[in-house]
Amino acid sequence: MSGIKKLAGQTLWYGVPTIASRFLGYLMNLTLPLIFAQPSKTADLTQVYAIIPFLSVLFTYGLETAYFRYSQELDQKKLYNTLSVSLIGSTILFTALLFIFKGTIAEWANLDKHPEYINWMAGIIFFDTISTLAFARLRQENRPKRYAFARLSSVLMNIIVVIIFMGILPNYLQSHPDSFFKNFYAGKDSGIIYYLIGNFCGSVLTFIILRKEFSQIRFNFDSALWKKIMRYSYPLVIVGMGGIVNDMLSRLIYQHVVDLPEEQAKHELGVFANIIRLSILITIAIQAFRMAAEPFFFNRSKEENAPRTYARVMKFFILVCCFLFLGISLYIDVVKWFFLAIHRAEWTEGLYVVPLFAMANIFLGIYYNLSIWYKLTNKNMMGAAITIAGAVITIALNVLLIPKFHYLGAAIATFCCYLFMMITSYVLGQKHYPVPYPKKKLIAYLVLVILIYLTHRGLVYLWDNHWFNLGTATVLIGFFAWFVGKIERKELEKMPGIGRFLRK
């Protein structure tokens, strides 16, 4: 249990800045409907942020996971120096290529009217990539507080810049039209670019905060070690790229495959991006968990009871995700009421697919838990094969279903992809690195939360009343909490905080 407690504590430390940063970022994105009445105005921003994850995988080429994998058996200073030199050199090269082919990228991404977006995107990816190993080192050395400070500072800087350009400067320049600051303001119609500028400033601030980690880099490059690392990490590029395809492809190609005029396609892309953000709580939980779990799994891999530890981690992870799923799906109408209250009905399209995206993200989180088997057994190519197969499913279903079913088509494609990857990874993992997961119990929990959601929708269909909607949602979540407490009582009694109440 001590290992689980430690993982929970570290997940909390990584989770707090992750949750806070993503939540603050989401609040900032919620300003998009307040500022832009038409979702189509935000389509270009969605397109840029669909491209960045693909570039991130290429720019980092698996070095983060490789650092965790070999830091237990190799000289950490030599490893950190070699990987840092490699990362810095390749980042400079790749960023230069982005600028050289800026026009082609802008045209391909339907950003030819705003090629300057590519400049800011290149700057963001440059500084974020350079910071990758510094953050990995903080995680490896169990320094979550410094990690949290750097992450939160970046997001706060991002928000401050957006507030200045979108909230303060417009009003100030109205009363001071000859001010020096007018040189830095291009007008409210150019508002999207200020979100990118804010992100860039946040990335630069992160680089400055982590200067101590950068100052420890010595430009000593071990070519033999680098080749060894590359043999391990290059399949992770395929894994990562496939994962991004599965996660981001629908947003990247939506306006290209949907059979609509350009303006209407941009409208749906803007709405679609907002829909996906509503499953953010599960995405945050997965990201926070991965930050703590990856080094934890590697550090525990030599212990005799490691498989049992992994199984218990999986159970608690799924339980947390089940509560998050219920919180999102049962209270989804609150989001609809908010947009209707601010007279932005256009942004409510497609809310019905949010629960499907949320459950798909749970499958993704389970897959990440399961994926430890191929990382520990050095069978990364098998992980790459699973991801490639998932990417093929994603591409095929998106191309086939989006033109016919629009938002629902994209949701079905994501759901099917992650379901396939989860099941396949479990089957292969049990052959190569058996872990005693309580399969029947975990499936029962997932089925139960789906039934609870369907029950709630059925009740709301019979009586569409705001208070009845919220009341039944709360009762149903309370029922699930009672059920879990009864089934997992012995386990929960051992947990700090919760156990004290259950033992009474």
C-alpha cells in the first residue's frame, strides 16, 4: 500500500498543476464563445493546436521515455547530457525546417490567410521541446513541486497575455488612441493570434524557470550511448505518432473531409473542438497519472510484487475515471444552459457525443496503464504495431463516418480505436508480462456507469426539468459512490483520509 500511497501523492502533485493549468486553459478557451459569436472564427486556432502534437512527437522522438527507461541502469549525468545535446541540436534543425516550409504548411493546413500563425507555432514547439528533458528530470528525481511551479507559471503567463491583449488594451486604446501601445495591437478581429502569443510567452517563461536544469547540461555526447537509446526510442516515435493520429486526426482533417462549404466546415470544426474540450477532466486525469506513473512503474519493475502493484493501480485509476465520467455525462446539460444563457446556441451543437468521447478517453487511459508491458520487456515495436493498427482504424472511420454523421462519426471513430487498442494491449500484455488485473470487476464498474448515464438520460427524457435533471444526476452519482464504498470497503479503509471515515 505504501507504493500506492506514494504514487497517489505524486499524482496529486503532478495532477494539481495539470488540472489547474488545463482548467485555467479551458476557462480561457471558454472566452472564445464570449468573444466570437460564430464558431468558425476559432477554426484556425483549432487547426494550429491539432498540428502541434504531431510536431511534438517528431521533435522529442521518444527521448523522455528513454530517459526514464535507462536512468535506472546507466550513469544519469552522461545520459542526461547525451540526450540533451541530441534534443537541442535536432530542435534547432526541425524548427529551421518549419520556417523554410512555412508557406507549404500554411497552405496545406488552410492557414494560408494567416501564415504568421506558423511562426508562433514554431516558437511554441521550439521552447516546449527544449524543456522536455528538464521536466523529465524533475519527475525522475521526484521533485513535483518545482515541476508544478514551472507548469502553472507558464499557464498564468499565457492567460495574462491574453487578458492584456483581449481585455485591457482594447479599452485603453479607445480612450488613448495615440498611445505607444497601439503599435502592439492589431485589433480585436485578430484576436486568435493573441492566444498563440500568450502560449509562446508561457513557453519562454518555462524555459527561463528551468534555467538551473539547463545550466547543468554539459555538451558531452556519447555516440555509442546515443545509438543504443535510438534503437529503443525510435519505435516510440511510431507509438507516439499513432497516438496523436488517434487523438488529433479528427480535428486535423474534419473540415477537409466533411461535405460542406468552407465556412460551414469551419463552423463545425470550431464547435467540434469545443465538444472535445468537455471531456477534459478525464484527459487531465490521464495526463496527471502518466506524469507520476511512468517513472513509478519503471522504478518498481524489479520488485517481486510489481505485477500486483500494477493491478491495484489500474483498479484505482478506473474508479477515478468512472467518477469523472459520471460528473461529465450527468451534468452535460449545465454546459448547454450556460451557452444558451449567453445567447450562443450555435456552440451547443453535438453535445450529445461528449459521453462517447469521455468513455473513449477512459479506454485510452486503460491502454496507457496496460502499455507498461512492452516498455518493460523492450518490445516497443509491438506497441508501435498496436498504435499503427489503431491509427488505421481512426483514419478509415473518420474518412467514412464524418461526411455522413459529422460529430457522431468522429466520436465513433475515436471510441472504436481506443477500444481496439485497449483490448489488444491487454491480450498481448498477458502473454508477455502477465499482470493479475481484476478484469471482471473492472468491466462491471465500466458497464455500471454506462447504465447509470443511460438511466439518467431516460429520466430526463420523461421529464425535462432543470432541477429534476440536476437532482437525479446527484442521486445517481451518490448511488455509485455508495456501491463502490461497499465493494471496495477493505481497500478503502487502508487509504489515508478516506479510511478514517470508513473505519468508524
